[in-house]
Amino acid sequence: MNNKINKSLFIEAKEWHDKTYGNSYFSARIWIDGEVVATLPFQYGYGDHYKTVAQQWLTDKGYLPLSNRGIWAFADEFGFDYYTVKSVTKKAEMFKVETYQKVGA
């Protein structure tokens, strides 16, 4: 692990439901120690899938080790706070991708 989460990890997700075809999509922001480090792009997924994609990003960028354990287990082990929130919104209000490549690109 090259990067470190000192105090907190917050995953903020937005979900949109396509009423025509019945599919769900999400985008998410990853905050580390109060700063946005990435915006995950608009993509297919429902339920807690945004957490899985965020964990993969965090692993790829060296914030978390490769493991099948959930983020909450790492928060407990490494001593940082872990929060998530997801809101259902309109497609036009989904997060944009301007910061996706910001950290470790």
C-alpha cells in the first residue's frame, strides 16, 4: 500500500433508475480525509455495487490491500472512520468524471 487513509473514508453515491428498461446506474465520489480523490464514472450497478467498485479503485491506487474483506474491516484494522451515503437522483444530477484520474494516475 503506497497511500494512506489517516482519518476518514467517505463514499458518496448517486443512483439513477432507467424507467424504460428497468436498469440502475450509479456514479460516486471517494473522499479521503475530507478531500475528493476520485469520481467514479456513470456505470451500470445497483444496491451496494458502488462500494465494490470504490474498493477496487482504492486497492488499485494503493489505499487498501487486495483482499476479499469489506472496507469496514480495513477501517477497523487501520483505525479510520468509514461512511457511505447513496441518494436516488435524476440522470442529469449524476457526478461528472472530471476528477477520476486525479490521484495516482
